[in-house]
Amino acid sequence: MTDPLLAFRQEFPILERSTYLVSNSLGAMPRGVPDRLAEYVDLWAERGVRAWRESWWELPGKVADEVAPLIGAAPGEMVMLPNVTLAQATVLSSLTYEAPRNRIVMTELDFPSVRYVYDHLATRLGAEIVVVPSDDGVTVELDRLLEAIDERTALVAISQVLFRSAYIMDLAAICAKAHSVGALVSADSFHAIGVIPVDVRESGVDFMTGGVLKWLCGGPGGCFLYASAAVRERLEPSLTGWMSHTRPFAFEPDMEYAPGIYRWLGGTPVIPALYAAIEGPRIVRRAGMEAIRAKSMRQTARLIELADARGYEVYAPRDASKRGGTVAFAVPHAYEVSQFLLSRDIVIDYRPKAGIRVAPHFYTKDDELEAAVAAMDEALQSGAWERFAASGAVVT
Ligand SMILES: Cc1ncc(COP(=O)(O)O)c(C=O)c1O
């Protein structure tokens, strides 16, 4: 039976030239992006500063509204920001951390960049960071996490899908526990959006951050922050800027926070990135999250099967309902093997403590999975991996 999702391959030029299995890092560029960027250039060239009034001012909200349906949010509930680290910093800056409620609960497997900003900025604001450990480097035990959330917790700031292992955390259970003790939840859903169904209403999450550059094929610079109705106009981020002011063009000396989502925007957005960000989420919406998720579960299961048949260790949950879109192969000499694959235009990435991350997406053909694992076999069996001995080079 033919896979209807493969019809979308024609939208992504890079798929004609490479085996592209790295949408967990940077999704393929849609064919329509150059035209979008040309619109940006033309507007700037022809209209100059008037572009702000005619289009750009609205863009951080408009582009976010294209992504909103993919997380079950309504128009006006999300805004675009340059990166997730900044978005999470904006969230943490909206709370106060006074004992006894001064704790932020995180996990050992959250993305380091986000951990850095909590460790370094939130602690300066008086927060105490509680890090829930992982026993196996793949999962974080739900009960242990729930136990760490109590009346001393101001915020739970966790990844919805863990970046190394693609383990899916139970966001609804985490929100339920946090809310029962008066804490808020900020989910970093970068590895969830566009590859698993996400629903902010179902989980009841207070804040959600993510970006279009991975599974949404929208390029770097297009990240977003969702704030629920419960917090959106009640809290005031102290990491702010003139675009968050209710009268930005009055240039008043004192801050008066805007109503609505622009209160979370801060300073000037990265306009070209917003043009590039539009096409990918639209294609993902056309492909449909249910179909994308079903295919992802099937293809990641196939990858695990291929690994098992060879005795390769994988860092990925065996239970498909707990597994996101990536399977990490902890093969021997994983770094060198990853470089061998890249030399064959099989595009994957390598992460320490995970190995070679293989990330099929809705446009991936089944035989591309076989080709990637066959190339790992070849690199190991022929000894070709030795030619790629660690050089410290930057990898994808
Ligand atoms: C879970 C997660 N959070 C955040 C980031 C990146 O954050 P930023 O947008 O600040 O670069 C990544 C990047 O891979 C990630 O995997």
C-alpha cells in the first residue's frame, strides 16, 4: 500500500538529494520558503519603515496563530520569540520566588540550554532548583517527579519529550499535581510539536514553548510562547521590552504591560525568520497530526526492530505510546559511525550519551531507514569508521 504522506516529499527539495533523517534537529526546508523571504526583501526594499505598520508589527502574533492549531491553542494565545531559552527565561521572570514557595522543579534530562537559564537566572531571583534524576538516562519516573512537586513549588519547568531519548512525559498528570498544590507548569515542547499530538487544553499547561525549526520545518529563529488564559494577563514578565508596553509608540518612561499575548513579546522580533516560519507549519497541518503520529510510531518501531536484529543498543522507549519521533542508536564508535553516514549523505545527528539519533518524519520512505542502518553495519564491519576518528569537528 502506498503511503499518502509521501506525496509531501515534493515540497522539500533536500529530499531529492539526501536521506534526511534529522528533522529532530532541523526539519527540511519547504520549497515555498524562498518566495516568502523574497516577499520580506521586497517589502523592506519598496516600503522601508512603513513595512512595520503594513505587515511586520502583526507578524509575531500572525505566525504564532499558524502554529496554534497544532497545540490546540486559539488565535491570540501564542507569540513568536527568537529561541526557547529566551522564552523560558521570560516565563521564569514573571514569577517571584519567596520562601517557602521558591522552588522550581526540573529533571536531569531537560535540555541543557533551558537548565542553564534556570540555574543561573532563576537562582539569582531567589529560586531553588530541584532536579529530579533519571535512573537510566532514558526516562524520568513519573512518581518521583510528582513527589518532588509540593507546596514549596512555584513552577515546574520540564520537557514534554526528552531530547536524548524521545521519552514522552505525562504532561497532564504533572499539571494536575502542580495545580493541586498551587504551582504553575512551563512545558518545553520542542520535541513534541509537529511529531506527536499536543493539546494545551487537555493537559491544562500554563506555559508552553517550542519552535518551528525541528518537526515543523520552519527554520531557525521561529520559536514561540503560549500562555494560558489563567496566566496571560495576570502575570508580568520582568524580562520585557517596549513591544510589551500597552502604548509602545508613546515611549513612556514607565512600563504599563499590554493586555493580551504581546505582553510576552519583549523587544523587536526577528522578522526574516518569521517569513521563513510560515510554510512548514502549514504543510504539517495539511499532512495531519494523526497521520504523522501513526507513521512515526510505525517507523520508529521499525528502527528498533532493525537495531534489535543486530544487537545494537537503542536509547528509546520500547512502548510506542511513550516514544516521540527519534530513536538513538548507541552503536560502538557512534561518533565515527555518524560521520561515515554523513559522508554518504545520510543526514542524522550524534549526541553524547545518546549516540546516533535517527529521526524519520512524515516525508521519510521506509527504505531510507533500512539504508541508514545498513550504512551503520558497513561502517562497523568494514572498519571504515576508523577513518572518521574523533577530530572534535562540529557535527549536525
Ligand atoms: C528540548 C529542547 N529545548 C530547547 C532547545 C533549544 O533551545 P533554543 O531555542 O534556545 O536554542 C532544544 C534544541 O535542540 C531542545 O531540544
